[in-house]
Amino acid sequence: MAQPVTLSTKKYDLYIDGHWRPASDGATLETHNPATGEKLADIAEASQADVDAAAVAARKAFHGWARTGIPERSAILLHIADVIEDNLDYLAAIETMDNGKPIRETTGADLPLAVDHFRYFAGVIRGDEGSANVLPGNLLNLILREPLGVVGQIVPWNFPFLMAAWKLAPALAAGDTVLFKPSSATSLSVLELARLIAEAEILPPGVLNILTGSGAKSGEYILKADVDKLAFTGSTEVGREIARAAAEKIIPSTLELGGKSANVFFADADIDLALEGVGLGILFNQGQVCSAGSRIFVDHAFYDEFMGRVVDEFKKVRVGDPLDPQTQMGAQVNEKQLDKILNYVHIGQEEGATVAVGGERLTEGAYGKGAFLEPTLLADVDNKMRVAQEEIFGPVGVVIPFKDEDDVIRMANDSVYGLGGGVFTNDISKALRVAGGIRTGRVWVNTYNQFPAGAPFGGYKESGIGRETHKSILDAYSQTKNVLVNLNKKPGGFYVEG
């Protein structure tokens, strides 16, 4: 079993202009381990003055950072990746303690994916050659990419470290400077990364600024700050506020928002892959995943067999100490989130759904100290029910039978969201037809919740705007400059002689 690690401090300040400083008004928040209830540390809550100071520092740093050569920026990203890799077990343990997710996920997925993300963008920018061609009139057409400026980035609590990598790697690669705000519930791993980067003197002062605090205060202050772009991952409700703030400033925004994704299981699917796919879809990270396969559509031809097998598998899932490598599902992020999830279970029952498995809080023994929930499936669900339309953000899947391809595509698209989705079948033609028919940004086939660098991730409809984890995101962190050069040796005849 992994052991809790000792944090570098019990009180974390803000990281502004290469220095650690307390909030200007002395405000702090507490962060707790959701598996034990133990207080981990105090974190500073940034004031408007703190955010403005960070924006000034980032603006000043931008002028030098933007002129940094591509090879140097690439080397810096690789250095950051090395620092993460060298401290992977330490950072993973902090992530697990602060968030409640199993150590097997932080060491096996979140942190390695973050390392790869920095390395991916280090390579992408080395391969960006721009473009040039000759247009009619003998004009040389040069298309150049230039850094955008200062960007404000806000991420949620479900993947604190990985979301930081998704945001920071392309912004730094593009030559931008950053005001970065992690969730107030899960700031520690990002603060520790900033400490490691500062101690290694990897980035010039002001390029990276970490502003902790609540979304209602520190987050709102970033929306008002002098920034050239906003990037946000979180709820659709807050995403609308981000989009409005960007529109008022006439600056771009990228938004990765909520989801209620369809995970589709046909009768010809490999049953073992299918069972794993249900677990990956709704139990990974305790179901606290924006792209979670929370609507489980099952071919009526093997509905009974499927339900019997999956209920047995859910009963076997090991819920417990997140630091135990054998734990498959840890704690929900906090009591508030646990209460929200349980309320949705009750709503489902009131709507006519039945609890096929789970549905209860775990309270016996060590469970009583934390926010633990049983893996849960709701059966007898209609796609119009609230539990089938609203994002629960927990380990609660709703199971809905379907008749054929057209039927499941229709129901899958009957949602305001369009972020993820899955198709399990041994018929690749069928898989591609269904994947093409569902209006969603990502479809997994015979797997779920895989997030490799190089594969674009983002949503349709109310699930957001833009694509991350792919080189195309550099367009959102850059300006496109066009230079037209006249290659003619003689004037074109603007002045008429005589």
C-alpha cells in the first residue's frame, strides 16, 4: 500500500512573478482529504489586487517569452516533463490525497499522460514550419504563427494535474504567459508542480502564475483581468459566464464543458470488452468525468444477459483507501458532491427507475470518515428522465434498452450535450455508422475514457467550443499573421502617365 506523503508546506501562497506571496488581504481556504476528512493544508485565496498583479507580471514577461526561440521553448517543455516524471510518485500521491481518486489512476494514467502531453507539444512546435505560396499578381504569401499574449486558464477538481497539463503545455508552447487557477478543492498538486518548476528555474519570472482561491472570487477576478484569451474546463453553466466575459472583451475563449455521453452496447459485442467498457465509462475517477459513459444503451437482444453480468461485476468493484494500489474506486471529491449524487439516485427512483446495484453511501469502518459511494446502476430508465438528461458526475450509470441502430442514434442525440460516447460491437462497419451518426466530439470503439496526446478532444452543442490534446489547439493560443511580399520588379501601374 502506498503511504501518505508529507507536503512541502502546510500553508501555500500564491505564485506570482516568480515569487511566493500570501494573498494581499491574508485570505485563505482549507483543503481536505476526501477519503479521511483530514485537513491537508491552507491555500491562499487570491484577491482582485493579486490577480491584477499577476496580470501585470504576465504582460511584462510576455514580451521576452514571446521572442524565445522554438527550440528553446521545446527544451523547456521537455524539462518540465522530466521534472514531473522524476517526481511522479510524489505528485501522484498528493493528487490522490487531495482528490480521492485511486493511486492506480494517478500513477498509471493522470501523471504519465501529463508527462506525455508536455513532450507532445514540445515536438509539435518543432515541426511547425508555417506556410508560404505565391498568389496571383506575383505576391509571396507568408503565413506566420505568433503568440497570442496573456491567457487566463481555469480548471476543475476532477483531473487537477492532467487538466493543468492540457492547458499549460499548449499555452507555453505557443509563447503565451499564463494566469492559472486550479480548483479550490484540489490545488495542491499544481502548487507542488509550480514549486518544482521554480526550484529548477525552468521558466522566467511571470511566465507562469498560479492563483488559487474560490471560483466565485478568484475565478471571477481572472475574468476581469487584462488577458488576451480565456480557457475553461468545467460546468456548462459556468462556461456560459466565461463565454460572456470573453465576448465583452472581444477575446477568444475555449470551453470544455459538461456531458451526458452515450455508451452503446450491441448484442454482438465481446462481452468481456463490454463489461470493462461499462466500468471504464462510469466508474473511472468515481464517475467524476465530463465525458463519462453515463447513459448505457444496451441492445434489447441481450439486455437481460448484460444486466446480470454487469451487476455481478459492479458488486466486485473494490471501493476503499485511494492510496491502496488494489483500490478500483476511491472517494468522491467532497461531501457536497456525494450529496448531489445521492440526490440524483433518489430523483431517479421518484421518476420510476429502479436501483439494479449500489445506490448507497458506504459508512462502515474507515468508510465513515470519507465520501464513499457504491458503484451504482439505475435500470428501467427512460431517456427523457432527468437522470438520463442531466449530468450527475458520479459513479451512477443509467441503463436504457434500444431496438436498432436508428433507435440508439436517435436517443443518443436527444441531449443538449455532445462530448463523448462509446460503441461496443464486433462489426466495424456498424461501429463507424453509429459513431458517424452520434453528434459528439469523441467516440471510443471497444474502449472508453482513453485520452492520448495527439487525439483531439472537445464537444458539440453545450459541451463546449474548441479541441484540446491535439496540435490544433495551438491555433487557439496563437495569432495568425499574414505577410504579402511583392515579387514584381516593376510598379503595377497605379499612376497613369500623361
